[in-house]
Amino acid sequence: MAKKTKANSKTVTKPTKTSTHKSILAPSIAKKDITLSVFLSIFAFLLLLVQINWLCGNIVNTATGPAWFNYIYTFTCQSNWMVLIYLVALITTMFFDVNKKFYNFVRSRTLLTSVTVYISITFLVVVVLLDKIYNGTWSFVSGGATFYHGLSTIAMWLVFFFVPAADSKYTAWSLSVWKRVGITVIYPLAYVALTAVVGGFVKITNKGVQQWAFPYDFLNYKDGGIGVYIAYVLGLLVVFSFFSWGLYLFKQKIDKSYHGVK
């Protein structure tokens, strides 16, 4: 008797049709970034308006010195422009499918932490050295300065906490983390060098009085003396360096513990 054999059956999987439409929205935007991205978009727009208003105001009103001195020359203005440019770039990565290199650059721990350091130091210098909080002269609400000295800092710290960095890990005393610190302090050192040259050779008229073009009194080595100036600069270098170092380690801890970044 012949044996009956079952015919080998083959399962044929029909190809599924996939949409050729590519959404302009980044994949994560619908899940967790929508609230933060909308807030940052609104804040960036308002900060841009404040920047334009301050620039135009300084062009029209030169009683306190030329517009470049009161606007572009100040660390406060420069650090806020950095925040604004960074937020626009970050928002772009949130809303749109962007080039991978651009995405990794914007969300790198070095860039994110550096901008956070600059705006945080701006806030601390205002509170401690300029509008001294211990003299009762500091106010969080003071016109455009509310954005420059307060809200910009808050916005960057929200980014610092809630946006994971696309970066590699490092240890506390490794060469890798101190290289990042070195990159972060390049801008503050360049700014101090610029003010030393401009302030030492350029005079401006401020409220009818001629003065050397130093943006801040503690950087004025002509009136304060070289010794005091060097002490301030070295102190700021130490503050920038160790503050940056601490934030790099803190950011890595946040990314590992709360964002699952290894």
C-alpha cells in the first residue's frame, strides 16, 4: 500500500503597503516632547522680541553710552543670544526630522551644558556682584531683565533636566570630562580678553562722562587695579571650571537615571 504524504505547504506573506509620506514631525514629538517644545517655542519667540526691543532701545537712547556698549558688548546679551539660537536649533530637532549629525551636535552634552553654564553664571553674577541680593537691590521682575537674568536661566535648566543628551559617558576625574570643561571655558576667557583690549583702549561717553569701555566694574583694571582684576579673573575661571565640571557630571547622572542613556 502506498504511503500518503502531505504536501509541503508554504506560507506566503503578502507584502504590506507602506506609506511613502514622511512626517515632518520627529518621532518623539507626539509622545513626550510636545509640552516642552511648545513652551520653548513660545519662550524663544518672546525672548527674540525682548532682544529686538533692547537693541532698538539702545540705538534710540544713547544717553548711557553707544548701542554696541550697552547691547552687543555685554556678557548678558551674548549669553541670551546663545540661549535663543540654541533653543531654535533644539526646537528644530523636536519638530522635524533633521540630519543625524545636526541632531547629535545640538543635543551633545558639551553644547547643552556649556549654554546652561553661561546663562547660569550670568544669573549668579547679577545676583552676587551687580544687583547684590545681600544688599536688597536684586529683583527677579525688572522689565526686560526678567528674561535676561531669570527666565532664560529657567528655560535652559528645563532643557538641562528634560532633554537627554546624545553623548558618551565619562568619569569624574577622566581626561574626557576635563576636555569638555576646557571647551566650555574658551568663550568666557575670550570674552575677558576682548574686554581687556577694548576697555583698555576705547573710551565712551556715559551720561555725559567719559569712561573706559569696560562692560562691568569688576573687569575694569584701570580703576580697580591689576591685582584686583587678576583676582576677579582667576576667581571667575575657577567658578566657570568647577561649575562646568559639576554640571557635566550632574547631566550624565540625570541622563542615566531618568532618560536611560548609558
